[in-house]
Amino acid sequence: MITKEIVHFNKIDEFALNLSKTISNSQFIGLKGEMGAGKTTLTRHLIQKLLKNDNLVVTSPTFTLINVYDDNPPIVHADFFRLESYDDLVYSGIEEYIFNSDYIVIAEWYDKIKFKIPKNSLVISMNIISEFEREISIESIF
Ligand SMILES: Nc1ncnc2c1ncn2[C@@H]1O[C@H](COP(=O)(O)OP(=O)(O)OP(=O)(O)O)[C@@H](O)[C@H]1O
Ligand SMILES: [Mg+2]
């Protein structure tokens, strides 16, 4: 299943709220799209909605590769842009979470590890349409 829509920056919070309602525990959410497409922005709003805290600070784990929110539901935010080797992936600890049925894993630049994505995944692709508009496609992978 693929859905595709153009989402203005003003609507990203509402989009994230609707998306949060479709996400189940243990789901893997992979994000792709060029730099500045809005992967971190969407992830920030999505984590805020999942954890019901719109003030939560969600920053990109570019250097640490993963940030873990040990909350309810437990969430891992990963960013593989700087991933250079399989060893980096192992050291990041991500595998422990990807195959743990409690955690929701949201991964920017997941296509760097595409060969490892689990079943029950959502793939979200973001494309820049204009300064404040993004085309967002969502595909479920079973
Ligand atoms: N409709 C929109 N959705 C998301 N972000 C938008 C939108 N319109 C404008 N923006 C802006 O685009 C920028 C997206 O930056 P962001 O860091 O989220 O991108 P990214 O895809 O995570 O990039 P990177 O690959 O470098 O991590 C932000 O400054 C955000 O405010
Ligand atoms: Mg980012």
C-alpha cells in the first residue's frame, strides 16, 4: 500500500499525529529523502505525538547514530547518514532494538542498511516540492 500527499510545513504536526495512530509497537519506520527533505522534522513531531509530549526535545542523532527514548512506547531514533561500516552498525546497538518487539525504531537514511530492514516496516519517502512543501509517500512492507 502506498499513500502519497503534499504536506505543508504548517500541517506537519497534524500529519505526524495521524501517522502516530497507525504505528504499532515493534514497527520499523525507515525514512528516505535528500538532505533537508524533512526527515528529522517529521521524526521530531512523530516522537512527540507517540510520547504525547509536544515539548520534548528531539534532535538528530547524526553523530551518535541512535537516540533511545526509554518511554512509553519505547522509541529509538536512528540516523545512518554517517554510517561507514557494518562495525559502526553493530557498535551503535541498533540491532538489539530492531529485533526487540517492544521498540519502535525510526531510522533516517535507513536505505544504507536496507538489506537489514525487518518485516512489518513502513517506508516514508520525502521529496522537496517548494520551500515549505514536501511530497510524502508512505509504503507498508510486510
Ligand atoms: N513541509 C515540511 N516538512 C518538513 N520540513 C519542512 C517542511 N517545509 C519546510 N521544512 C524545513 O525543512 C528543513 C528540513 O530539515 P531536516 O533536518 O528535518 O531535514 P532532514 O531530511 O532530516 O535532513 P538530513 O538528511 O540532513 O538529516 C527544516 O528546516 C524544516 O523547517
Ligand atoms: Mg535529519
